[in-house]
Amino acid sequence: MTADEQSSADAAPLRAAIVGSGAWGTTFGAVLADAGCQATVLSRDPAVVHQIAVQHRNDAYLPGIDLPLGVTATLDPVEALADARIVAVAVPSQVARATLEPLRDLLAPDAVVVSLMKGVELSTDSRMSEVVAEALGLPPERVAVVSGPNLAREIARRQPTATVVASVSDETARLVARACASAYFRPYTNPDVVGVELCGAVKNVIALAVGIAQGRGLGYNTMATVITRGLVEISRLGMALGADAETFAGLAGMGDLMATCASPDSRNHTLGGHVGRGMGLDEAVAATGGTAEAVKSCRPVLDLANRLGIEMPITEAVVRVLYEGLPVDQLAPLLLSRPRKSELA
């Protein structure tokens, strides 16, 4: 390649693909486009593809939001992934493996895959970066995770926020951070993939518990108690798996936990509220719309904790309410009736 050709290649916009056309996938595509990338959303829904490509909107998931002109969409995986340097994945965690495996041979040889998912796989207790690497046959160095206080609708309206890009490879983390940095979206890098992912997965369970409590009419004291003790649960599990303690006080930890537990845009919080007001699980899922990851992730998170001998009473209570018939009125008393001990124990 001549010097002129190299200069032209360096100046060309980075190509990115987003697997999944829900609220967060579409929003991250908009973030990438606003940062200067060419972003193609891969969807299974012809109506969504047509609207994104023609009207630059996705009213099914982001009503009233105009998308940047740099975002387009397709039904064709080959078209979406061709020459894409960054491939972001934003599908429900429990279908991630089945969604990704058919794409394995379509990745560009230098592609980096970014997990936008926040969950733990039900059948394996695997974190999403592990699922991505296994399904696509990638080394960990080509996988990154994005997590933080990133409620999709707020970001789609270009409200300022920060996020964490985690990877075992500093080069990969910096590539993804450069690709998504803009005036309203500020990425920080972090090598602690385990901690960042566990924060993202478990905070959804805590948000569901907060929603249940608020659905029962309980107030801010209860909310603060559940959030604070929820952070303890996240930290204990993460530390047992080798995470960095500083991660839990940062954007991926306390930052994401606060946003998810407090916002009416949080599907996990919303679903918890429906359950707290007396809906059955299936009814609450239907009323919430979209994917509330905690519904499926709470059990593998608890299985993982039990396997490691880690006490997670809030997570256990959520599992019992959703799947074992524990009355919602017993959730708060169950948490508060545990043996008294030092807060720091």
C-alpha cells in the first residue's frame, strides 16, 4: 500500500456492525455513528430494517428518536459484517450463543467483538464475554465489554453519560473507546472484564428487587438499603472470581446500579414494580415489554454464588419470589430477619 493509500485508509470511517435492533443495540449504533463510524444494524425484523434505512428511526424500540444518517440496517448478516472492524452484540443474553454461532465465519480477520449484554447464561453460568468468545471462536483479546449507567433512551436523546470499555487487551479497549467517544458519550477503559460484567449482570437483579419493594409501596429508606446491600452482594461475588475491588465503586458498579434501580426507563425495575403490585411473572413480563434480563439471569447468578459459597440474600429472595412462590410481602422481612452481624463482615 502506498503512503497515499494508507492515508486514505486511515481517514476512512471505521465500519461497525450491531447485532440486535432493540433499544440498546440501535442506540449504540447511533453512538458509533455520532462518533464518526459507519454503523449497520443487523435485524431479523423487516419493518425495523426498512424504517431505520429509509426514515432513520426505530419507533418500535425508540419512539420519537431521530437516528444519525450514519446508521443503516439490513437483514443480511454477510452485508452487515463485511469489513466491520467492530461488531457489537446487543441481543438477550439467553439467546446470544445461538445467535452468534452462525456468524462465526463471517467476521473480518481483524474484527473486535463488543458485548453490550448484561447477564449470565442459564445453562453454563458463563459471563457474556465468555459466551461471545466461545460462540465466535475468538481469543479473549478480541472481545470487549461495554457497561455503565447507560439507559438507552437517555443516550438516544444525546443526554451526557459515561461508560466503561473492558477488555483483557488494552489495545482492544482503546480501539472501542475511540470508536464510541463523542460529546455526550465518554468511555473509560478498564482491564477488569470479570468485575465489569458481574456488575452489569447482578445490578439487574438488585433493580428488580427495588422495583418489587416500591411496587409494595415501600419508600426510599428501603430502596437505599436494598441498593447498598446489593452492591455488597455484587462485590462479594466479583471478588470471589478475581475482580478488582475498585470496579464496584465506579461507573460499571455503583453508577450502573444507581441508574438501573432508580429510573422508570429500567425494564428490570419496571418489571419488579409490576410483580410488587401483584402481577404474576408472565403477566409482568408482558406488561413490561422488551427484555428484563434479571428474570432469566437471577437463577444462574444464584447458582454461581452457591457454587462459590457466597451469600447473596437479595438475589436469593428474588429467585424465590419469581420461581418458588414466595409472597412479595415476605421479601423485605426475609432480608431484614437475617442474623445480626457487623456491616463489614
